[in-house]
Amino acid sequence: MIKVLFYLVMFNFLSSMLNAQGNVVILNEENINAIVKSEIQSGSLFKSHSSIKPYSQEYLFSQLMVDSNGNNMSLVRTNYEFIHYHNDSLSSMLIEGMKRKPHLRYFNTYPGHFYSEYSDSYYVTLDPILNLELGKESNNENKLMHNTRGLRLKIGIDDKVFLNSEFTENQMSPLSYINDFANTYKAIPGAGFVKAYNSKILKVKNGYDYILAEGSVQFKACKHVDINLAHGRNFLGQGIRSLLLSDFSAPLFFLKINSHFGRFNYVNIFSELSSENRFINDVDKLLAKKYSATHYLSMNITKNWNFALFESVIFHRNKGFELQYLNPIILYRAVEQALGSPDNVLLGFQSHVNLLKKFSLYGQVILDEFVFRRVITNNKGWWANKYGIQLGIKYPDLCGIKGLYAQVEFNSVRPFTYSYSDSLTNYSHYHQALAHPLGSNFKEAISSINYQMNKKVFLQMQLMAYSKGLDTSYLNYGGNILKNNSTRVSDYQNSIGQGLSTKVFQATLRLSYEVLSRTWLDFVIGARQSNNVLEFKKSGWINLGLRMNMDYKSISYL
């Protein structure tokens, strides 16, 4: 108990004095739930802007609380490099308590990393990344297989410059409906260039092989402004999904300026995107580029209510970036109109409110195009009323059960949302949606119930049901955001689910056991049913996996 009390005092003291940005925090779902719980049960948002992800170590240490059982101390240890720069007596005591331990007789490192080196002016940490999965799906001649190997490198210099690099090599033979997605969009979720993969040993045919590389350089321009140049991903929102910007697509190149002052947090993201993709057997070529510029202003209106404004413009120029969009504060719609309205402008809202120190309600609205009179007074299903809505609830410690976390969410997006009048300026990257994975023309209910049974065992159940209108033959009903929306079937009488109405239900159950620090054994079972007037599909699967230093992020959530 004395040790736990010491940790509590030390942690609260450190969180009150932190002034450095720190590196990117690598989180799994268990850790994310702990951060959400800390924010909700604290009773005050304070400087919390939890809809902006990924989190920095500074944000983590300002939000996370260590409970009376010492839970969440693993996050403290695995982000030890942030504490390293503080020379106060309490942090020194913590450092002293974290003795170096040998790995393979050669690597002496502090707990939390495979290899680490610290000095007064820098630190270096290195961790292996591993994910090995094998399984079987009914009605699928291939075995299920996912094989990931890689490395993660973190460097901090003078508590001012932070570098993060992650590289993985992947082979996979996925669930059958991931193959359906690949056949439709010529892409694998989260991947860029994809090659064919076959293995006689594993009896895999028509699998996929791809490399992922992410990296960032961050520095603090001044006390309240952080700058990040990266090849990676962002997520804006409180939900399982985001209608604004999600991490579903392949990594992208961006410049991110994060300004935080008091109850305000303002983010600018300037990105280079690919309007094309290089899939199996495609010839080498320079892929066509497009660009995006995004503003996101998060405001804590009261101690329990956060509200955010979002705007983004997607554009294509033969000569590169449109310099007028570099203005960090101007309204993009005004600039876009002054340029002749050639580009795709999206507006949005995000809000969440924490109630009774028990649960949080959240929501989003995305407006691609919208004419008020055509919705309220003259609603004829006009195709250009393109918008989406999200509503959700988060409830940690559900029914008073410690460690039981529930999240339920509803999403609805009208036909043709995120699409544009040419095939270049839609809201996508490498043929993958920048927001919701289902694109548009759908209604979805999705939930996740997580239970941290103890420090080693984690149980998760995910349920998803949606209806989506698919295109038939060469007719464009508004469900594929990659299609030119000038090829639409009709100007009027458009509604969600039009086209080939398809209903999907999916359930998965995962049991994870942490055998070593940040190393888990995963056992997963799942079932899925999909039906429309043309076909009925039903399948079940079972997976067993081992992963190290990475989140369990199933790409099969489609």
C-alpha cells in the first residue's frame, strides 16, 4: 500500500508540473478505455481535448490517474522517457525504482522497452513489433493468416525534438469480405501498394503482401504551439468511427500544427494524398496527387461540455499545393469560392458532454453540401443534400462493475456524401475513405463492450449491424465515394439504402491474455451474415494470435 500511495503522490505531482510535449503515445484499447474513464470520472474536462488523436505523452500524463490498485502503472513505465527529463526528487525516486534489466545478456534497459538508452540530452528506445495470427473461416478455401514483423524507434533530443518511426512488413490471407472489399476498391484497408502473396506451406492462395512505414518529427515552436511533420494517420472524434477524419486509410504525409491555450485547442493539418492506388499486377507509375487542408477548433464550453468546429477542403492541382489554403485561420469556403468553386469543401461539428461522472454522450455532423430550403421546405430527396450524423454513448464501470466499459454508436450518411464531380477530389486516400470505412449511403449501429477482468486478462465483444445501398451494374446510387457523382442515377428521390439494399450483421468475441509486458495471446471467434435480393452470405471464423507492442485493430470491421 505504501508503494501505491507513493505512486499516486508522484503521479499527481508530475502531472501538475509537466511542460514538455513528449513523443507519441502508443496505446491499445485497454489503455484508451482507461484514459476515457479518467476524463469522465474526474468531473472536469480541464484542458482535455480527447477527440484529437493520436495523443502526446504530455496529454497522457495530464489525464491518466493511477487507481488504488496501481492500475495504469504499466502506461507510466512504458512512457518512462517522458519522466526522464524531470530532475525533481519524486521522479528521481521513480527512476531509481526502475532498475535496468538485461535482455539476451546484451541489452540492459529500463522496464517498458526492449532496448533503451538515456542521457541528459537525449533518449533512444527500440521495440520489436510482432503479430502472428492463424485461423479458419467457414466457406473460405484459404486459411486465415496475418503475419506482421517490424520495429518501432523513438528518439527525444533536449526535451524539444521528438522522432518516432515505425516499420512493418505484412502478409495476410483475410476474411472473405475483406477480399470482397479489395475486389471492389482495389485496396486493402490501411495499406498502400499491395502485392500478391501465396504460400504452399501455409496453403494460402490469393493473399496480400504489403509494407507499412510511418514516422514523425515533432517539436515545440513555443509554449502553446506544437509542430509535427509526419507520414502517418490522425483521428478526430470520440466515436468508434469518425465522420470527420479517421485512421482507416493508409498512412499519409502531413504537416500538423497544434495550438493549445486554456480551454481551446486548434489544429491545422495540411496533407498530400493519392487519388490513385497501385494494386496487384499494376505497372510502376507515378500516382496522381491531391491535397487537403483541415481546421479543427476544439472548445471546452463548460467543465463538462466540449464542442468543436471542423472544416476541410480536398483539391487537385497539376502544379502542387494551392497556396491560398495555407492560411491557418481563414474559412476555406470563402477561399474556395474566390478560386471559382473548383474544390470539395466539407464542414462539420463534434461535441461530447460528460454527465454525473459516469458516462459521456457524443455526436458528429458532417456537411458535404447542404441547402436548407431543400431539406425543410422543399424536400424531394435532392442528391446534393450530402450529410451524415453520429450519436453515441460511452459508459465506463457499467452497472458499477470495475473494468467494464461499454460504447454504443449510431451512424447515418446520405448517398453521394464525400464524393465529388470528378474522380480526383473525393474524400479518400489510396482508394480508402478518409472518414467512415463504409463511405456513404448507409445506416449503422455499432457497439463495443470491454471488460478488464484483471491486470492480465481482457475480454471484448463487438457487435455491428448496418444497411447499405450498393451500386448495381454500372449504375451509381451514391454508395461508392470514388465514383464521379455526375454519373448519379437521379437528381431527386434519393434516400439512404437506395440501390442494392444490403443488410449486414457481425459479432466478434476476443479474449486477450498478457503473457509478458506488452505481449498478448489473442483468441477470437466471429460470425457475419450479409444478405440482399441477389445473394445470402453467412460465415463464422476462429483465430488464434500472438502480438507484441501493437494494438489489436481488426481491419475486418467493414
